[in-house]
Amino acid sequence: MNKLTKVGCSALCGSLAAVSAANAGELTVTGGVDMSWISNSNQVTGNPIGIGSDLSFKGSGELDNGWTFALTVADGNKAAYSSTVLDIGMGGLGKLNINQGDSGNGIIAYDDKMPTAWEEPWGAGLGTGIVNVSGIATSFNVQYTTPKMFGVTIALAAAEMGQSDTGDKESGGSKASNKGKGYDATININPSFGTEVLSGLNVFAGFHQTDNYAAADNDIHEGVAGITFDIGPISLGYQKQGQLTGKKSGNCRCCILQK
């Protein structure tokens, strides 16, 4: 693993100047290489030699007020942009996550929290048609997470739906999809009450809304709630999720509900 150090982060620090001046940071570059040869008898394959070249750039630093930031930029093969994630730790005020294409924020973090020994409970034997909640995760979004207090953590996220990656000083997406802003709110509760017996108990819930500008349709809503309990080597869980697609059928709103 080679590291590229002492690369200036002036662009990142400049974007945070409104918050506080930042100390110098570093960027590290990690990645790997793989090669392939394709051989199909009696078929025209063109050049059969292939090479993979994924790269990941990571940087971190600290602001004058003690806040921290961590940046990750992921590239795929042939320097194809994949995602960028910026975490800002604000100490006792919680943290911010600016997420472009990583799909880890909002209600999607709770799309499947069930215990598993091998595969997801819906991953085998149920066929196709499984639709999990996704919320704002498919769009460029910003999430604020509160510090954990009395076992409770709350996260609020927002996005302009339909755009996953937008460059600096640019705008992206359009109203062609009739979708506007999206909002997610999630809560996770670990009500231990100071007793070891309940330390493995977690209760969670999440809600999403997307503004829908289509005249014939309503706003889109998603919801999820569940509970997990770990006791020794045993993990138990139950959750339910549902979607109101916004599509109208007569006087009814179409929905998807599943456990």
C-alpha cells in the first residue's frame, strides 16, 4: 500500500472557512490492481486483456475550534468517479455528514436491521418484488446526527431528490421527474436504564417524505419501525416497513407494505 502524503487540502479548508479556519491535513491514496484475460472459443472478443484500478482518497484534519473533518473520495475503474463523503464532528453538538453517492444516510440505514446468520430474511425463497425503503439516500444529501443522550440518537437528513453528484458551484437535476425536496428522520433507542439485561435492546423508527409536483399524484411517504434484542449468543428482531407511492388509483393511494 502506497501513501501519498502532504497533499494540500486548500479546497476543502476553503469550503469550511465560514465555520472556522482549518489546520493542515493530509490525503492518503489506497487502491489495488487486478488483471483479466477473456477467452471465448469461436467468438470475437476484441482485446481480451482487462485491468482494474480502483482508488480511494482519504483526508482528515481539525478546525481551530476543535471540530474534526474526514473526507473520502472513491474512484472506480479508469478513474470513474464513484462517491464523496465528508464527515464533520462537532463534539458535543453532534455531527454532520455531507454525502454524495454513498447511500448510507437517512431511512435507508434502517431498511433491514434484522439479525442474520447467513442472508437477509427476505433474501431467499421469496422471489422478486421486494422493495425496501430508501428515502433520500439515492440523492446528494446532508444529515445531522445528535449526540447519544440517555440511549437515544436522532438523525435528520435532507436532499433535493433526483441528483446524486453535483460539482462545486454547480446545480444538477431537473423537475422532469416531478420530485422536489426530500426529508428523512430516524431515531434509535437503546433503553438500557443502567441494567446489563437490556443493553442489547434497540428500538428504531424512521420516516421519509418526498415532495411530488405531479398534479395527479400526492407526496411520497416511507416509514419503518422495528426492534432487535441481543441476549448472549441469540439475536431476535422484528420490523415492518411501508411506502405510499403517491400514485392515485381512483380515490385510493397506492401503497407497499411488508414485514
